[in-house]
Amino acid sequence: MPPKRKAALSESSLLPRKAKIQKKKQSVAQQKSDSDKRLKWFQKYADKDNSNIIPPDGCQKLFVDLGISLESAIPIIVGWKMGASKMGYITKEEWIKTLEAASVATPTDFKAVLHDWEMQVSQDSIQFKQLYLFTFNYVKSTGQKSMEVEMAIALWHILLEHKYPIAKSFTQFIQEKKPVKVINKDQWSSLLDFCKAVPEDLQNYDSTSSWPVLFDDYVEWRQQQSINFYNYTGLNQTAKPIIKTYGIRATNLGSGITAGMAVTYITQPFGTLNTRMQLNPMIYKNPIQPTKKAFMEEGLMDFFDEISFKLIRKPLNSAISWKFYEEIAPY
């Protein structure tokens, strides 16, 4: 028997196949359109001398255009998500690969994705730790093993202080005592664990734990701060009755001295000009002439020549007069 011939496909049976092909063509066209948009968007911020990279000024303009604060964590999150190797630089490959994976082709798309990334980092402790550890190599200078203290403090302010209150006093310690000039990788990574393990009141701190020496110095500084606070509180309670008794009198005396000094400084330049005009009436016909000469030849301080004696006499006279008046005024 001759083989049976396949029945010809009807027009109705071809419709699903045609629709599938048409859909595939539309998808390919959309992908090409999105790819062109990403590339054009990248070129808007790319370096003029190297079209394969967005430099720091281009990154700054990108975030400004997106309405993103440069002092927020989002620029760091972008660097982390893109796998960037150096802060302030984005390569074309990093840009295309990341935006394509996130289905981003326009600024509006990117804003929505940035919001999602920020929420994920804030809510997921594992992602936050990954971001924090990434930041050290991302920010430090190429070829250096440590990070500048000023940069570390700025980053701790952005990344840690809103999550862990103890980080704020730690940065205060670094700024006031200046125990180190740079922050190494161990100190950087250990601080996050320290913030998680030790509360603000240091109740759980164990000096025998293997924390970096810098953290021991911080705890010692905090303990000294507490001692100073209690000493101040006790002294303040002791001094209150004394201040209450003699404070008003001291205030009156101080007000008189302050007023006397203020008047002396204000009137001294006019007294100097008056003296010069009296001693040299033929040379100085008006106050403008000695003023110009003093400014041009002798400088501003010449107006306050011989003020020392007046500062001793005038404030004391004013203080005595003020004190005397305040004492007899009630009567």
C-alpha cells in the first residue's frame, strides 16, 4: 500500500503557530529596544575620553538625575549590585549586565529597582552584612590595605549609626581621641559584629573576647566618660546652693565688667581719631583723613593703641557702679 499523505493544515490550525512566531518577534524587538535604551543611557554619563566607563562626575550626575542623595547608602548599594571594583566608576559591562538582569531600561524602572534593593538590604541581615563587607575594598584606595579614618567615619554614619546606636559613640571616640590614623580590614569587619553583640550600655562586653585592641580602648574611654559624668553630677549638686546664694551678685558684677569692656572697645577708635585731630589740627581737617591714614599706613589695630590701661580702669569702674546700683535699687 502506498504511504498515507499527511492532511494539509487548515488555516485555523495555523493561527496559534503564527501568533507564537509573532509574539517571539515582538519580544526580540522589545529586547533590542531596551538594549539600545540602556546603551544610550550609559553614553549620557560616560567619560569623553573612554566611552566604556562612567567616571566619578558622571556617577554623581546619574544619582542627581535619579534624585538619589550622595550621602545615602544607595550609591554604595548600586556599586555592590553591579559588582563594581572601585567607588565612583561603572563600566559598560557592569551597567549592561546589571540593568538587563533587573529588566531596567529607563530611569523610572531603575528608581523602582533601587527602592527594592534598599528595602532588601535594610530587612535582610545577611544582605546587609554582604554590603558592609563589600564596602571596605570598594572604597579604599587602590593598592592600600587600609581605609582613611575620615572615610570610615563617613561610611559608618551612613551604614551603621541608624541601625546601631553604639556606632555613634564609637565614631565620636575615633574623632576625639584619634587612636588610629587608618582603619584596617579586621577593624572594619569586626565593628559590625561588635555593634550586634554589644548594647549601647556595654553590659554584654567581655574584655576577654578576641575583639581588636581598638575596641578595648573604646570601652575604656566610655567607662572613663561615665566616671566623669558621675563626678560632674555630684559636684553640680554640691555647687547648686552656693551658686544660688552668690550667683545673682556674681552676675551683676560680671555684667558690669562686660558692659565696661564693650564700651571701651566701641569708643576707643573714636577716641584715637579725636586725639589725632586735636594734636595735629593743621594736618587733619576732618575724621576721614586720620581714618584713611590709619588704615593705609598703620593698620586696623592702630585704632586700639593704648587700650590696655582703659580695659583695666573702665570695666572696674562700670562693675563697681553697676554693683552699687543693684544693691541699693531695692531700697
